[in-house]
Amino acid sequence: MNEQSSKELYLEENQSTNDDLNDELENDFTDEEEIPLTTQKILTLVGIGIGFFVLFVILLFPLEEVIKSSIIDFTKSRNISFEFKDIKFPILGQKRIDSFVFSPTNETILKSEETLIDLKMLDLIQNKVDGEVSFSSFSIDSGQTSILFKNLNLAGRLSGFEERISKTTGDMNIMIRSGKIISLPDIPLVGEAKDIQIIKGSFILKFRSGKILIERGSFDTSWFKFNFSGTIRLSDIVSMSALDLKICATSQEKFANERPDLAGMLAILPQENGKSCIPIKGTIKNPEFNLDALTQGSNLNSNPSLEQNSSNPNTDPIIKDSESTKSP
């Protein structure tokens, strides 16, 4: 009897304990259910939902297709040609264009094997440029001119160009790392110029009041080292932009030894700080070089009365052209 009573007592205690636990759990659930949603919590949940929706829209939005269509529409409206193999324009990170061919005119073709663009999408939407663009194997072909830049880098901040090119304001730095001048039109007194190695180039440009000010410009080739200064007055037709430039040059030592006739021509030009300089006027399409000094020097060398004195040891052999050194 005692054992049976003990078992009944134990079962009653366990049942009582279980009932107490169940009551506590029910009370907890009841308490949780009774907690109301505040306005702040509702706004937080709505904000999270909207944020995820916007994120999915951005990730799924066909931005690259929109950009391709925009480029095609823009080029058609301006009667120019722009073709490319592939284009990558992620929302974040570096943009890329593979193998583009741009033809602003029927005679001019610009090509690049790879173009890396580090610009902000928001700036582009607002018609602003603030960042860097790098070109690999960038070439220019226009008529008899053909130039290849292995690496061309443009960095700066520009705005205002969406209205007219001449309204552009800002700064730009241009860096050139190696390349080749494949061919140029015949140059007076020089003749054919081709296969000239480009060593490096650097330009600091400022766009102000419809002008491009060349604050500093240098361009080194296997023939000459050039320094540029002056301004370009922008026209809405870029090829008609007016030039008011000055180019100063010094010959490379190796080239001076190989072509003393051409290197010597620099001695005839006006000198500034030990460099020979030529003013350039006209337009980008039709630049005008003031070569009066070179022409006069050539006429002097072609004068028969002077050729008779070509054996004079006091005459500088460098400034003679190659024809004047030949025997009759």
C-alpha cells in the first residue's frame, strides 16, 4: 500500500509540474502576442522591403543594353559611326569597351583595342566627367596621317559639353606611353616622314571660356623633342577650332648624327632658351606653319653663287641641305 501511495503521489507531483510549465508557456505566448507593432517598427520593415526591392531592380536592370542603345541613337543623330565588339558597364567598378571603332568624319577613324573607364555613373548621367579613361593600342587614321599610341591615359574633370563643345570647362591631363608615328603628310623641306617612334608625351590642358589653354605640353619622339604652348579656340565643329600655338623643338642626338641636314634646319629658326620654335596658326583641319626662315635658308643653299663657296671651311655643314653637298 505504501508503494502504491508513493507512486500516486509522484504522478500527482509530475502532473502538477507539467501543468505549471504549460501555464507559463501559455502566458509567455500570450504576452508576446499582446505586444503591439509601433509606427517605428512598421516604417523599419517597410524601409527594408523597399531597399531589397531597389537592390533587385538595380541588379536585374539591363543597364548595358540601355547604354548600347543610347550610343547607337546618339551616333545616328550626329551622323557619325561608333562600333564595338563588347561593352561592360557595371553599376559599381570599372567599365570596359572592347575593340571600338569611332569615325567622327568620313576621313578620320579612331580605334582602340581596349578602353577602361573609371567614371561615376551619376556624373555621366549629369553630363559630367570626373575620373580616368585609359586606352590600349589607340590609333588615329586621317588621310595621310596614321599614329598609334600603345598606352593613352586621360584624367580630369570636365562639364558643360552637353550644350556645346565650346562651353566645356574643366581640366584634363593626358599621358602617352610609347607609340609610333606610322606616316605623316609630306613636310616642306623634310619630305616623307614615317616610322617615327613615340617615346612619351604629357599635356596639361585647361578648358576656359571657349578655349583650351596648354599649360604644359611635351612630346618626345626618336627624331625630336617637342614642347607645346598656346591656346586653341574651340569651335562647335572641332576640326574648325582655331590654333594659336607655338612648338619648340630640339633634335635627338642619334637622329642629328643620322640626318644632319634635317637637324641643322633647327638652327635657322628663331631661338628661345636654346630651342628652335615655330608658330602655328590656322585650324585643326588646316594648320599653318610659319616656315619662312626654313624656306629662306633653302633658297640660300640653292643659290649657285653660294654653292661655289661650299668648300669654305668656315661654313657650318649642318645647315646645308643634302643636295647642296653633291658635286655638280
